Amino acid sequence: MIRLEGIERVFDVGGQQVHALHQIDLSVGRGDYVSIMGPSGSGKSTLLNIVGLLDRPNQGRYLFEENDVTALSDDQQAQVRRERIGFVFQFFHLVPRLTAAENIELPLVLAGIPPEQRRPKVEATLRAYGLAQRAHHRPEQLSGGQRQRVAIGRATIMEPGLLLADEPTGNLDRASGHEVVDLLEQLNGRGITLVVVTHDPELGQRARRQLHMVDGAIVSDRDGTT
């Protein structure tokens, strides 16, 4: 589903070049469950941003669902990102003035899907994620775990093939974190490819495949089932 070939990412910081990623070669199959671990500054989030089409490499090629997305325009990349990739972040990034239902509905609105088609999808998502009783609550009226479930609902309402989670439990207590991880793993069990960036060894070790990064390079790639 994902193939990165010779990916390099360089940032200009104070007139100096900082190599965030070095010659990254990576393939991830459809339905895989992959964790990316490593110390701060190792390139984990930069790699995730490139996989999610939030950033472009300076060098190399990225094939997503067998299409070379590095050659696409910004608008074309945005369409792929909107339709095929879901994002879950540590700090939720919900729209404060919108209710839980409206936050989940937002990608459908942006995609131009008519209200009569949006409504049943949103209601089904609220029920599936245990949020039916919180549909009309705004983010400040929700617990951290509920906010993250809203964020996951928003990320998956378009039925993406790929779900990217950047420290999804980093702002949650342990019980809420376990609930969120269980939900992500249920989605993976239904066929969504799941890639999780985490500092938490316990979370990282749950993945079937575990990558470890240091100084912008993948230094180990192992099967978590062994």
C-alpha cells in the first residue's frame, strides 16, 4: 500500500541544513499494523507527515496505492489525503465551536456530500464509538478519551485505507489510552492499515511490525509477533 524509495527530508534552520530523514526505504502492506518508535528528534513525525502527504520529501519517491504521489500537485495530494488517509493526533485538533457530531461530520461536508447522506453515517459512527449520548456536546464538555474517539470518528468517516496516529495516547490517562488503542486495533482488524508513532514502548510493542528510528534513519524493523 505504501512504498518509500530513497526518501530524504532536509530543513533549513538558521541558515544550516538539518537532515531530518536519510535515505528511507520502506514498504507497508495493506492491513498492516506498524509502530514507529525512537527518541525525540529521530524523524518519526517527519516520516509520518510525508506518508500522510502533509509534507514533501526533498528527494526520493513515494508510491501510495501503487500511484506515485510525489508527482502530484498540491490539490491532487489534498484530494488523496482527504479521501484515503485519516489522521489522529495527540492533541485531538477538534474544532471548539462544533459539537462531537459536527466534528465527525466535517470531512463529509468538505467533500461536498449531501446532508441526507451524511446524517446516517455520522449517527452510525457515534454509536460505534460510544458517543451517541455526547453527540451535541462540544469538545470542552468531553473527557480526553471522548475527544480522542471523536477525532478517530472524524478520521475514519470517509472510510480511508490508511490511518496515521501520532502519539494517540500521549494526552490521555492510562485507562482512556487503553480504550483508544483498543479502538484503533479494532479498525485495523477490519482492514485499515494502521501506522502509529509513539514514545510509549508498551503501545509500540502491540504492533505486529515495529520500526525504530535514530537520527533520521530506520535502524531496526522487526516483526512484533516474534
